[in-house]
Amino acid sequence: MISKKYLNISEVSKLLQIEEHKIRYWDSLDPKTKKSRIEGISTRSKGGTRYFNKENVKKLQKLKRILYDGGNHNYSIKLADKILSKKNKLHILNEKNIDKNDNHNNAEKLEQILNKMRILLKNENIK
């Protein structure tokens, strides 16, 4: 996928087919809370230039999948961040060698919840 250690925003935009302005928005600070909208999307130089490593690109891929599943815009960015955070917590648990069956069940439950949320959101959009 990535041959270079870091990609610039233009390269990531082309690779993932996400507009650059969306990546910048996801990576920006929320003016109300002064916190990042989504943590860990990019690595910044001292001058503020965004660079993206393999982990950053994977996170952007997951975010795109959550927000644009099936070509439709499904979730708010705050909800997507919460979903990503929960998936990261499950991934960390797996790395710590906690019972893999429990994690698999948790991942299945999370996937079921996501599917139910997608159905609810699609039904809401129909009304």
C-alpha cells in the first residue's frame, strides 16, 4: 500500500479518494472544545505540515468506512470518533492477550450495534 514512510495530504487524498478539505477538517481543532476532532489522523512537522504514516492512513480508511458506508454519509464525526476509539480499545485489549473469545464477542456486538444504528439512520432519513 504505502512504500514511503510518510505521505503528504495530497498523496493520501488520492490514495483513499477523500477530498483534502475533509481530511483537514477531521484533523482540525474543534473551536468550541479546542480539542482535535479525531485524534491521531496525522503527524505534524514543527511548521504545521501534515504527514501521514501507515497507522494514520489505516485510521483514515476506517473513518471513511464508518462515515461513508455504502456511499451514503451515515454518522456525525463525533459518533465516528467514538466508534473508532472503541475499536482501538478492543484492539489494545487483543494486544494485551486478554481472552480473545471475549474480544471477538465484543467486536461482534459492536458490529451488530453499528448495523442497527445504520438501519435506524436510514429509516430516519426516509421520514
